[in-house]
Amino acid sequence: MSLPNAPVERILRNAGAERVSKDAVEELRNALEDLGEEISRDAIKMAEHAERNTVKAEDVDMATQ
């Protein structure tokens, strides 16, 4: 599953880019997906450590620190 292009391009534009190539959107999308999966794995470990099956916002927050 991959993120849609429009929100990824919006991130680049919100950061100040006036023009954005399709390759740049694709590269950022891949990086965001990789980072999201890494954070998710860490958040799952946090939930397991707390003896929960449900990943909560606090797990994601701790995984990003």
C-alpha cells in the first residue's frame, strides 16, 4: 500500500517548494512509508511491553522520540 501523491506533494509545497517533480514526490513517499513502518514496529513493541494488543497514540508518540 502506498500513500497518495497529492498529500505527499502538499507536504513539499507546505515546506516551501514552488515546483515539485514527480520523482521528488515518489522519493519522499517512499521515505515516508519506510519511516512510518519503522515507527509502527517500534510502537507495536511499546504496546507489547505494556502488555496490550492495541497500539495507542502514546505508543506512537514514544516511538517517535
